[in-house]
Amino acid sequence: MSEHEDIGPLRNQVHAVWNSVAAGWAAQVDDIEERGSGVAGLMLDGLALSPGDRVLELACGTGAAGIAAARQVGPDGMVTMSDVAPDMVEVAVNRTRQLGVTNVATAVLDIEQIEMPDGTFDAVLCREGLMFAVDPGRALTEIHRVLKPGGRMAVSVWAARDRNPWLGLMLDAVATELGIEVPPPGVPGPFSLADKSALTGLVDGAGFLDVTLTDVDNPYVAEDFEQWWGHITAISGPVVAIVKNLAPEVRESLRGRLRDSVVEYQNADGIELPGVELLVVARRR
Ligand SMILES: C[S@@+](CC[C@H](N)C(=O)[O-])C[C@H]1O[C@@H](n2cnc3c(N)ncnc32)[C@H](O)[C@@H]1O
């Protein structure tokens, strides 16, 4: 067995969970792209891409950030869009076909073990994915390795749970309703890299220079409770299977609890649930 195959049960579990929600991501692709366009734009600003650049997108999901990068690097450039979940890569492939984006390649890659030669890419981007690495320091070292000298990285992760009610409310409600921690202790989750000094420490430790960290507001705006419920129960890796398997009365109780918790975020147009990401931009020495 190669080193790559021997990834251990925890990594297998995390990767399988994400593969299982790929269909939900495909169904929510418009919502995901619209909401994520602001942070994707800031990531691209940080990368300062040039026509002809070679770019790697890690943990691409539907590939929205990579597709935006592909438009910037033009026909002489190339973006490799990758994810550890093969079904998610398939969603990204379909999306590029649908949008007629041709200067892209796709690959199944684990951010913790990027099967690419040293010094391959001018830039690496990863939106909302690094925190699911079991060992994010190892992932950052891998990103550093595959960058060309002077190459740039832009990575975003979710800030602390209390700054992200758009997702934290659901995780809290599931935990209260079922009496379990979501995600379970020891399993990397959406808020695993919310500690800013720990995060910059990992980035520094991987050898990056010129490290900047910026808070980026990214609220979830919905017409109503049902839109938000439909979104979260389709895309949230830690939540989808739990909610799907609930007994009808437990599910209704959870929905009631959540309806109460979003009241404070209602406005004339629907609901706006706050969300904040941490955007890290850095350069390989
Ligand atoms: C919250 S989604 C973000 C998707 C996309 N980057 C976006 O911003 O829309 C997290 C993604 O990370 C991927 N992922 C989780 N663990 C990973 C790993 N070890 N290596 C690569 N991708 C991973 C999942 O499959 C999923 O597509």
C-alpha cells in the first residue's frame, strides 16, 4: 500500500462525508457561487494573477473560485481544479462544461498530500477547505512545496463559530436536540482554524513570507427560513447525514428550535445570517 492510500480512518471518514454531499453541492451551485463571489474576488486580488499563470485550486467543491481564476489567466494559462472527493470533482467538471470554461484541468487531490511535483504552480487557492485537513500544517507545507519560488497562496477558512450563525446555529441546534457534539471531538470541522494566531503560526511554520490575514464578511442571505434550511441540509458536511436520518418528530423539533433562533436575524426582505471568513494571503520564499 502506498503512503497515500494509508491515510487512516479519520481522514477516510472526513473525505467520505464530503463525497457524500457532492450531489447537494451540485443542486445548490448557483447559491454557492453567488454567495462566494466576494471572497473569491478578494482571493484573486491577493494572488495578482497574470495571463498564462498556472494555478492550483484545492478543495474546489463546485469549482467557483477556480473558474474565476481561469478567466483571469486566459487561454495561455491553466487552472487545475482539485478536491479529495471524486464526486465533487465531477461536479466541478460539469460546471466548467456548462460555463464553457476550457483552460482547466481537474484532479482528485488530498490537500495534505498533493500529488504534484515541487514548484509546479504560480498560485494556489483554497476557499473554505483547509480547516477540514486532519493536519493543516502538513497541508500548508504541501502548498508551499508545489508553488514556484515567489508563488502566491490565498486560503480562506471560517472564523469562530459565534461569528458564523449561518452555520453555527444549525450545529448548535443539532447538538442540543441530539445531545451530541457536531462535528464529534477530534474531527476537523468548519471552525477548526478560527484561532487567528494559531492559523498565522501554521502559515509561518510552513515557510511562507508576507503573510496577511483579513476578516471578510460573508453573510448568508435567504428569502426565508425554508431557503436556509434547504441550503444547509444539502451542503453541510457534518450535518447532512444526521438530519436525513432523524425521526420525523425529532426533525420537526429541530426545525422549530431553528425557526426560533433565526427570528433575531429577520428583516423586511427575509433573513440575513452573519458569516465571517479569515482570508490568508502569503508568498513562497
Ligand atoms: C466547504 S467545501 C468548500 C468548497 C469550495 N472550495 C467552495 O468554496 O465553494 C469544503 C471542500 O473541501 C473538500 N475537502 C475536504 N477535505 C479535503 C482534503 N483533505 N483535501 C482536499 N479537499 C478536501 C471537500 O470535499 C469540499 O469540497
